[in-house]
Amino acid sequence: MKTKLISISGEKSKDIELPKIFLSKVRMDILKKAFESEQAFSPYGPNKEAGKRHSASGTIRHLRHVWKSGYGRGTSRTPRKAMWRRGSQFYWIGAEVPNTRGGRRAHPPKPEGTVKIRKINKKEFKIAFDSAIASTASPNYITERYARISDLGSFNFPLVIDSKIASMNTKELSAVLEKSLGGLFSTALKGKKLRAGKGKMRNRKYKKSAGILIISSSKENIRTTSFNSKKLNELMVSDLYPAGRLAVYTEGAIKELEERK
């Protein structure tokens, strides 16, 4: 399998041979499993004492002629705390239990039970990683992932650019990518827009799109924040999931993939 190497001027310069990993079969089932295994859930949940830090003495007794009794008041047996008293008369408000203000939660998430939901062995992870890489070279998966892309035209995927882009600044790199991608450049840019509706009040004010991913070798440093970039030795399945992400490989990354077993 061959593709065109793109020079730093944005022109196609020569044909290069791609590693066999790009010919791997895309296993969507194992790819999804690997993605889920990488989503490690940190233990979370309320403090064990949350909602229980009141001076509520417990259930109010309903006995005659007993100090602090709820007898004859027509009140429930909800635990209460005394706000003030006048002689033997008390003003109580409910506390501690879930149906009261400031009480504990009824069924909160338990921190001790919050763990990774799926495990995956090394062979399965290798298949998933190979599938993720191979999907970046598949026009079918790319058009399936991006609704804005209906036709890839004469583009050869995966896109491979000269390793000299590692020494470029953001402006120069953007110019090279714009010339190389043409009409796909708008999809390659990271997007951020204001969400419509009530989601703005629920900690999801903005909708973001990831844009293109620049994959470099472990020895190259891409100096930009305008595009997502990852070194090959730090690349994870979740960086390329769902299958068919727009990705640009440096020539050094392709050589490193050839050496990968």
C-alpha cells in the first residue's frame, strides 16, 4: 500500500510505502471494548458524613408526659433538630434523612465500588490499536464519522507530511495543512460554539469538535495548540475513536510504525 508524501510547501512530492498496519481489518467490537477500558472512572461520591452533621437526636418519641415528646402534635416521626425552645415547647425542623433540607442523599454513588468497567488483554488491545490506525486510511470510515464530508475526491489517505513540520510555528503549519487539505481544512480545525438550550446551565455550555490529529514520532515535538497532536508512543485508542478520525502522520511516525511489532 502506497501514498503520497506531502512536502512542507504543501505539494505531493513522492510515493512512500505504508506499513502493513494500515491494511489491518477494522474490528469495531474490539475497538469499542478498548475504548471503554481506557475510560477509567475515578472513585467519586459524597463524604460519608455529608448530610449527617446535625444535632438531630433521632426519631421523636410519641409518649405522654415525656420530655421532648412529639405526643399530641400531629407530627411525623422524622428525625428533627431543635432550633429553639421555650420551657417545654420546642421548635424543630427535620434533619438527617433524605426527605429533609440539607439531609443525606438517598442512594449516592459509593466511592468504593467505582472502578473500571471493562478489562482488555494485550492481544485484544493490539488488534484495537491496529484497527484504529487502519481506520484513518479508510475513506468509508472517514465519511461515516464526519457528516460534513460527503466526498473525499482525489485525496489519498492516510495523509503523510514531511517531518520538517515539527520545526514550524503555528502559522506556517496551518498554511501547509490548508494547502494539503483544501476543502477539508474547515473540518480539520478545532471548533467551539455556544450550545443552544438549557445545557448551558448544566456545565456543558460549549460544543467542541476535535479537528485533525497530527501524529508524530516519539522524537518529534509539534509546537502548536491550534491542532491536536500526539506522539506515537503516547497515542491511545481513545484519541482515534470513533473509527475514521482525520489524521496526519509525519514521515518519522510512519517509519516508527514500520518498526512496531
